[in-house]
Amino acid sequence: MTDIAARLAHVEARLAYEIDVVAALAAVEAGAAVLIDTRRLASWEHGHIAGALHLPATAIDTRLDELPRDRMLIVYGWGPGCNGATGTARSLLAAGLDVRELLGGYEYWVRNGFATESGDAITCATPDPLVTAER
């Protein structure tokens, strides 16, 4: 039974820390969360989630005071194969901020057809039927 209890604790911790793109969009639309892009500048300029703030790992120490403390911060990187957002989340949590990590990152946001921004243009890709939640 101890093994099951340990696995249950692990799953509960993941659910408390991670958020999927559908729940993240709902939290942002409700005004309860802010999205934070942790990728390097070139990736940000290529495209990012519409309305997100850019906070690469190299800027955390100098821009910590700029982050809202009254809302959940949802950090994201490129996709499931990138753990840059995890490092940023660790730093922000250590600073006492309410942080969640976006499951699937920017890739799954785009694959769901949610709004992205590049330059002055906001677009929505055609949703990928393999990952898109019914809306």
C-alpha cells in the first residue's frame, strides 16, 4: 500500500503544479492567470502566445519585481521536450510566486488553435484534431 500512496502523492503534486492548455486559456480569460514565455528572444520573436509576457531565464533576477503577485503565473517553453520552463518555475516558486507549468508548452497551445502573436499579427492555427479539446 505504501507504493500506491507514494504514487498517489506524486500524481496529486503534478496536478497541483501542472496545467493543460485548455485550463490555462480559461484561467487567462477569467483574469486569474498570466502566461510567461521562458524561451530565448529569437523564439519569442518567431511567435509566442498572444498576451504573454517574455521572461527568459537570463532575466529572472532583474525582472522579478515586474511580475504580478495577485495572479497565477503559467510558465511555458517550446514543448514537451523542453524543460526551460521548469527551471524558471523553480526560481519563481522559490521567490514565493504562484506558478504552474503549461503542459505541452507553446507547441500544444498552437496545436489547439489558440491565439499566437508574431510582430503585430495575432493568428490562430488550424486545430490539430489529435490534440484539440472540443470547444
